[in-house]
Amino acid sequence: MVKTILSACFVLLLAIPALAQDDYPRIQTSMGYANLSFPDLTTGANAHHSGFANSTGLNLTRAFGVENYMGIYGVGSGSSLIADFIGGKATYRAAKIAPYALAGIGIGYLSSGYYGQSSFAARVGFGVDVPINDSLAWKVEYSRMNFHMQLVNPNSNWTNGNNIQAGIVITLTQ
């Protein structure tokens, strides 16, 4: 009986490495350029504002993960917009590309001189990672950002913008 239990334990221990063969990046971070179409604070018309974006993700499974996106944009007249979103990400990992869809909620902080305004924000979008090697990838992403702040239209409390991001993805743990 003891030999049977020991043999079964030995066979189970040999099977553990086979369970860990699902190879996908566990923690990834990316940084790069972002361009947000957002109302210009002086003219009120939509304009393209450059910024810096960083997103860090924790992949819970091969297909699903959690991501934090942070972007800093100059929106004209010495003003800046800081946006931070946390949300989910669904990825299809193919051999040469990894397309994904994402959605999240967060905050937006618009500052101009001594004045600052915080607001609720939401984000939805899609993108693709193109692997360069095991630890680097190229990222292109489009997302729609919605901020609960009244800037241009007095009949609406929401200000929307399209965001395009491109950058390098660094895999921290595999």
C-alpha cells in the first residue's frame, strides 16, 4: 500500500511541469507616444494633443488580464490632462501577433495654472502587439476615452476623445 501511494505521488510530481507548459507573458509594461483628440481649451475645437502613455498589465490567464493605463497630455494654453484607467483586457495570442480588446474605468485630472478639475472617466478600445523577441514587442492601440467634464458643449457633461498609442512592450516575467 505504501509503495502504491509513493508511486502515485511520484507520477503526480512528474506531471506538474507539464501543467506549466502554457507559456505566455505574466507581467508586461509598455511606454510610448500617445495622441488624443480632445477639445483645445482656447478655441474649443477638437485638436490633436501629444502625450506620454504607460500601461502595465497582469495577465491572469493566456487570454484575460488586468491593465492599468496612464496618459499625460498637453492640451493647450499651458494645461495638461492626466488620465488613469484600470480595466480588463482580452487577448488572442497567435504566433506572429496578439490582437486584444480592452475596457476600463478611471479618473481624469485637467489642470490649468492654479485650477484643477477631477472627473470620472471610461475607456474602451482595441490594439495589437507584434512580438520582436521573447521580452520585447511593438504595440499599436486605439481607444475611445470619455471624461465626465463639461468643456465645450453646455448641453452635455461628457467630453470624448480618440486616443492612438504606439510604443514598446517589455515583458517583465514570462
